[in-house]
Amino acid sequence: MKKILVLATGGTIASTPRQGGLAPGLPIDQFAGYFEHSKTVSVDFKVLMNKDSTNMQPEDWVTMARTIQENLVFYDSFIITHGTDTMAYTSAALSYLLLGIPKTVVITGSQVPVSFKKTDARKNIRDALTFAQKSDIPGVFIIFDGKAILGTRAIKMRTKSYDAFESVNYPYIAAIDGQNIRVTCRPKPEQVTFKTHLGICPEVFLLKAFPGLSPDFFDYLSEHIKGLIIESFGNGGLPFLSRNLVNGVAGLVRKGIPVIITTQCLEEGQNINLYEVGKRVADAGGITAGDMNTETIVAKLMWVLSQTADPKTIRQMIQTSLAHDLDYI
């Protein structure tokens, strides 16, 4: 008999109406009642926290990962119920914090509370149980709207629709229909070149480039952060004529602060050396992030910075595919 541990963290799926609006608060005994399962599986429950995922913090990712590590020998797979707003950050972070985990970790939630008459929560719970019980694919996955998405490749695309999440720059892992799973992409085992590390450094900043952004902002950042992620234009370009942001990148790099360059475009990644506006950024020391999505880069940089401050090592780790987060640079 397979044993599954469900870790409840709050989110819409466990929310109830309150005077100030929907908020997590469904008692665990009622919540557990929605987890119908077969006689071939045993399901236990543990409440880790009771938060709207907007309030989820990097320290909470560590709590989840540590709890899974502590229970790894006792359970065959794990399900985390979680709010949707920061679910993609959590799935990416756990992919690194649990790097090389030999068991299945599923994260799911809903757009509508499970206690409501019309809700996507019950289907997502059933699908999560099916995948956790039957897939035998190790790693971290988001299960939502009948689809399994690799933890490092998920993005929330919609605020209301049941198909809230998409897999970006990577195939869907599986389709789930009731008790049936159709695996469409089985990730190949990776050679784990870095040791599992249970640590996060949240002192990073995410900056979205826009026309008119002042380079003076980089002076402020240099005194307050340990790493910067820039959502650049297109293939990795930043302005270098008036309002020269490339000089800002170079200044941070000289101070030993890594600057990760990604794109505002959701799909197809970047080729930073294709245009002069990108090549100048690369020459200034910007670290290209290939086809990784922003949520994943944020979590990965936090994880990397908790282990090293060496610029060469940071570049190597960011540009190494871990948990299938990266197909090319």
C-alpha cells in the first residue's frame, strides 16, 4: 500500500468567506474529507501553515522542503496544497531545495474554494492523488486542470479560469483523467552536479526594464541587494545611449553583485548575442538565463546565493540545467 503525506499550507483551496474577503481557514478535518482515495493508498495530513500564498515567503519554502526531507523514508510521495498566486515560485524553489529527490512531490490548489458548490478544487485533488500514487516520476510537479507541469516550468497565466497554469518552454508531463494518467513527457534523469542544499538567500531584486528607467536606480540597488534579475527587452537588450542601463549592469558586476538577464517575453527564451543591445549587456557581465522563466530564476538565484558569493560559481550554477529548468543558454 502506498503512503502519501498531504501538507496543507492554506490558499484559496482551503479558504472560507470572512468579513474582509476570502481567507484560508477551513478546518483540517473538513479539508481532509475531500481527499477520497482508494483502498490501495494511505493518506496522512499535516498542517504546515495557513496562508494566502501572497503571504508566502522564502522561509516557508524551506519549511516545506525540510518537512518532506524529514518524512522521506516514511512516505512514497507528497502532496502540498497551496494558493495559486505564488505556486510557481514555490514549485521552482522546492525543485532546488529537494534537488535529486527520488520521490514524487505534487503541488496543487484551486481557483475556487473546495467547500463551494462550483469549484475546480475537487478535480485537482483527485488528479493530485492519482499522479502522486501512480506516476512514479520523481521530482516536483504542479497538478492543475488535468495537467502535470514540471516544477521549474510552470507559470500562472490566468486569474480566474480553471486552466490557470501553463508549461512554458517545456512539454507537459502528463494528462490526468480520473484514475488514468497519460504520460506525454518523461524527463530524463539528470546527473546532479551540485549537492542538495537546504538554504535560501532572499536578498535579490527583480527589475522589469521599461523605456525611461533611470540608471541611477542601480546605485541604490548596489547597497541593498546581493543579486539582481533584469527582465530585459526581447533577446536580452538594454538601452545604452541615453539612460545607459548597460553601465549600471557593469557597475554592479564590478562590485561582485551577479546580474541575471532574462526576457519579458514568456516563450522561446533569448539569444543575448544576436543584437548589439544584448551583446553589450553580456560584455558588461550580465548572466544570460536562456529559456528559464522568471519565477524559476528568482528561486534559483536565491538558492545559489545561499551557497556562494563567488561570481564564477554563481554563473556556472545559474547556467547549469537543474531540475530540467534550462534547455539552452
